[in-house]
Amino acid sequence: MRGVTQAPGPDEAPLLDELMPWSVAPLRFGRSWIAAPDARTLRARWDRLVAAGGAEREALFRPSRARTPSSAVAALPGQRTGTARFARESGPCPEPVRVARGPFDEQWLLPDHRLIDVARPELWRVAGAPQVFAVEQGYVPGEAAGPALLVTAALPEGRSPAGRPGRIRPLFRRPGGREPNLAPGLLPFLSERYGREVDAADWLAWTLAAASPSPAGCRVPLPEDPDVWSAGVRLGRELADVQLGGALSGARPRLPGGRRPYVRAAVPARPADLSYDPGAEVLGVGEGRISPVPVEAWEFRVGGVRVLEQWFERRTAPAEPGTLEAVGPAAWPQEWTSELLGLVTALALLGAREPERAAFTAGGGGRAALTAAGVLPVPDRARRPASVLDHQEEGPEGQFMLL
């Protein structure tokens, strides 16, 4: 990751940190009750909190060094939430927003800066279509670690499932898809190298197909053969479309051959465990049964952690009674089952393409050519966020911030 000082080889694959130089550390929520798999739960938690007063509100809030009910903070960019100290808050719940809580796990968040320890406002300023966030996973050795890089259109929390630090790399440095977050001169270099115009979407597609983990960070080999580049971009576009839920193609991802996971036995109100029968391709959700579930979906891991198991655990883990975390659905919601069916499909599609992806991660250097062309080393200014403030942002207690 960043900060590793290691002398580069003569022509090894360059680091993603050099080629997408502006990156942001993961968000730190500070209190888990501000995020949930469904928006209704967040509204119920907010109502419970604002109905409490004094010491009870303080205890439910879960104060930290960064945030207490008396903290004075600015509003998050693009969010219409209060900036008065939360100890005096009595208004309605702010509209929850969709966030990527983890790999393939979109949840809802209360977008209130008074509740979030470290919100990374610079990311909120550039969020929104057509922005895509590349989330570099923390390094985990071994073949079962999973992909080194994932993409999401939702604002990502950015934490690696294994607890190791990762980095969030927006594809664009400015709102509206302006100014790609790439090393200056990289796109012209690639366009000349491969004899065709290369844009930011092509770059991201290639990176998804070819990125590989290393102790120093994610590496991205650059082939000399234009045909290899084109094939990798095609594969990467398909991988990105699956990860983005069909946003690129306009069609929901589906398994080949007309296969489709169905609920064969209803998921109970409170499923206790998750199981898998590889022979029958059946996923057990408590007494519920879903099939067919290809083995690639069950075995898909990120950061060495099985994605399906983590997704299920985050929806069923018991919470301490009397806390806001304990406020949740009385029974397993139908929408969770629908999300699970979509997740199975996405993981199966991605897992089946891993052998193809391995061919692009195996070869190619590129550092020497990038250095000779003056693309590397990247200038320090490319590592800093762009100035995108074209309007006033509300500071603590309703005062406008001085820009």
C-alpha cells in the first residue's frame, strides 16, 4: 500500500497507486447503528434516538473521541442535514443514502456528518453519476484471497473484509465525469501504444481484468500486444457490468444457459445459519433453500473471506439488547431474499471468469516504458484532490464555511 518504500524492478508492473494517484483511506463510521441493510431500520433508530434525552441519548449515541452529541461539525457535501449540535436535534430522519458497506454489500447510511467519525468529505464532493469508485483491497497472500480490485457506483466504506487497510480511488477527480484520476499523460501514452483512443472507462476495464495483489499494493501490468490489451478491456467491461448490477449494458446480469437461482423453500423469519451442498447446488438459509447456486458463487472470496457468508452474517448477527443496533426488522424481509438471489448470480458470473482473468494478470511489465515516456514518476499534485468547491458549504451551527 502507500508508504511502502521498495525499489522497483527493471520493468515490473507499475502500482495502481502510481497510475490512479489520488486515493482516499476508508471511511470510519465510528458507530455501527448508522448503517443498515434496509432504510426502515435507520428511520426507526433515528426516531428512537431523538425521542431520548440527556444521559439516555448520550448512551444510545455511542460517543467516541471524534463524535459526541455535543460535537460541532459541517454538513456533508451534497447532503441537507442539520449542523446544530446533535444534543439539540429533534427533527425528522434525514433521507438514507446507498453505500457499499463491503464487497458486494450495498446498504443504507444516515448521511449526517454529526454521526460519522471520519466521513471523507472529498469523496462525497465527487460522488454521483457517472462516478465509479475503484476499491483496492488490502493485501492477503494466497490464491484464495480473491480479486485485488472491485468497483462500485455507491460511495464505498472501503474496508477490506479481512480487516486490512485498503484504498478508495475515484475514477474521476471532479463531479460530472471530468478529469480522470490518472497519471498525467497516461491516456495519450496508452492510445499511442495500442493504436486506438483509450479513455478512462477503457483503463478501468483493463485494470479490473489485469490487476493483481502484491505486498506493495495492487499492480497493473501493461502488455505490448494491442490485441491482448483489447481482449482484456472486453473482459474488464463485462466484469464491471456485473459488479455494477448491469448499469453499463442496461440488462440485469443473468447466468448462461437460462439458469436462474430460485427460492425452493421459503427463508424462515429468523434464519440461524448458512450452508451449502455443492452436489445439489443448494444454498441453505436456515430451513430455506435456494438453487441452483453454482459452486463459484459459494467459493467467491474477497480478502480471503467468503462473500456470501459475510453478507449473511451482517444481517443476522445478534446485537446487544437495548442498543440502537438491536433495532431492526422483526423478520427476514423479502427484499433481502431478492438481493441474495442477485448476489448469487453476480458472484457466479465473476467466479466463472477468474481463469480468463488470470491470463491477463500473469504477464507484462510497463514501468520502464512509462518512465521513458515521462508518465512516471507521477507529480505530487496528482495525488491531491482537485478543487471542486463552486458553492458554499454549510459549517457548524448553520454558519457557512470560509472557502
